[in-house]
Amino acid sequence: MKKCLYSAIALMLVITSAQVDARSKPTRSGSGMVMPKANGGGIAAGSETTTGARGSVTRRGQAGSDGQGNVRGSSSALYTGVNGGSGNRSGKFQRNADGSFSRSGNASGVGANGGSGTTAGSIAGDGQGNINGSHRTNLHGANGSSYNGQTTGATGSGIDHTSNGTTASGTGYDASTTVTQDGAQHSATCTNAAGDVIACRK
């Protein structure tokens, strides 16, 4: 499974490389606006594109308030590398006067070598101390390896995490972990390329 993790790390580096490279010799262009409202609220929005020797990054964002303590906004970004790699992300948030809130986001990318990945998550609270959230990640390596993971949690219910993966050689891993105030429970099953159960590496 280390190969899977290495592939995941490599993929993330490819996705972000366009952003880093774009800043090496950047050319920037963008625009923005702020519009106040009579009730004390307002809207702000802006966008910027940065282009460099190895790629470009375009970012956009906006936020608004109603003047009564309620605020919401969103943002997004698109990364494109000259080597064929690309990625994008988006997210939004809302916070209300009563203390409740929500936030969600997602991202995906494709590496120049054919690897790809997606991730998404969300969290929300009712302003009374109760919070729930979830997160998932799916990665696919150009060599055939893969990883899928999902985590959910809520106040009073604990946290559950499930994951499975396959290496380029065909070995597999399937696991689950539950954490509550009473402790943690973990189980895992590993298989070889033929599908036979084998001992999991520690």
C-alpha cells in the first residue's frame, strides 16, 4: 500500500505544480469589485489569472453579507500545466447570525502521466455545539493502482473511516476504523493478486 500512497503524493504534486510553476515568472491579470449595501451588508468579488513558463492558474472568489450577521461566499481555481497536467477546486461557505454554519469543497486533477484523483468534503454545525461532516478521496494511478477512502463524523456518534486500495501488482487492502468516546475499533483485510486473503503488513 506504500506504492499507493506514493502515487497519491505524486499526483498531488502534479496537480499543484502548475500553480507553483506559474509563479516562477508570472504575468498576472484580474479584476474585482466591492458593492456596499445600505443595510450594512455588501458584496465583494474578484478574479485573477497568473500565467508562467509552465502553466497557468485562474482563481475566482466572492462573498456577501446581508448586514444582519449572515455571510456566505464561494471560491474556485483552475490549474493547467503545459505538460498536460491539470486540476481544479471549488468551495463555498455560509455562516449565520444564530451561529450555525456550513462549508463544502471539492477538487480533482489529472496528471501528465495519466493518474487522476478527486476529493470532496463538507462540514456543518447548528450553532449549539453539534457538528457533522464527511470527506472522501479517490485516486487512480497510471500504473493501475488505486485508493478510495471515506470519513464521516458527527457529535455524539464518533468518527467512521473506510478505505480500500489496490497496488499495481494486484494486491488489495480493505479496512475500516471507528472511533467513539469508548475507544477505537479497527479491522482490515488484505488479498494477493489472485484474491486470496493474506496477512496485512504492519
